[in-house]
Amino acid sequence: MPSLTYSQFITALKVLLPLSALGLLSTLFLVPRDLDLDAAIPFAQIELQKRLKNQQITAPFFSGQTEHGHSLILKAESAQPDLESPEETIVMNLMARINTISGDQYNVTANQGVADKEYQEIVLKGDVVMNTSADYTVKTSSMTFGLAEIRAESGNEIHASGPLGTFKAGRMALRPAKDTDVIYLFFTKGVKLIYLPKETTR
């Protein structure tokens, strides 16, 4: 093995010593000796509370069937718990569909809804629109919708249109008729109908 001359030895030290110094400095920054793990816990708890507070479900979906065979499907854009009422969930831009055993279909859309776990219902708010397979369209600003059974009831005056014409009423209700499983759409409290007869040819 060839021996190093004095000048080569000095040159080697000029390279190795700075590298060694950099290595020592890096360990001081990368491996701190006094790391307080407990100090990080309060910050982590605050972050966790914020995440729990703002928790949100994207595209929630609910599907169920009553004991009589009617089916209910409900989906929305988002849902999150109500911080002031733990039993309630705020739902945004939702759509509900009812399929009855007789073949009738009811589609409902709303800007917002508040679902109540205790009463198994959801209160729809905003532009609430119901379209039926019988070509009726019902519009209102509030509607209570059952989640465990097929029932719906408007909270305010309704405006509707259908095969008979246009009409308004103080209340609308969707529910089974007495002592039967057949679902009917009822309009009560001052129904005012503008009859539009179909055009006939002689």
C-alpha cells in the first residue's frame, strides 16, 4: 500500500474534518436530547376536537322497507351532526324515493333536512318538491318525512299541479288509508282547484 506524503495527508484532513463537523451538527438537530412528549398531547387533543366538531359524511345513503313491503330510499350530498342537538343530523341537498307495493312512486327533493333519531323522521326545508308517478307535482317550504314508516306531511301551504289542473291547499299528507296498507295522497284545509279540462276532438 503506498504511503501518504505530508502534503497528501494535510489535503485529506482538509476534506475529512469539515465532513465530520457537519455530521456532528446534523445529529444535534435530528436527534434532540430533551424531547417533551407530554407537551404535544394538548395540541393533538385540540386538533381532534376540531375534527370531531366539523365531522361530515359525504353522500350518505339510507334504504329500508316497511313491514307491509313499501320501500324507502334516501340519499343526500352531505350530512353532519347538529352540535346543539346531539340526537339530530343536518342533511344537505337530499332526495327521497318511496315505492309502494301497489306500484306507485313518490320522489321528493329538498335543499336541507334535519333528521331526528328519537322520532325516526326528517324535517325537509327549503324548496321541497314532490313528484308522483300519477303526474302530480307538489311544492312547499316544509315537510315532515317518516323514516320508519311511509308518511309525509307538509308543514305549510302547498301548491300543486296534476292531471286535473292546478290547486293549493293548507295541508298535504301521504299515508296509508284507514285499516289498509294502500298509500294515498291527501289534500285538506281549504283546497282550491283550478280545473283545466283536457282538449277533446269531435
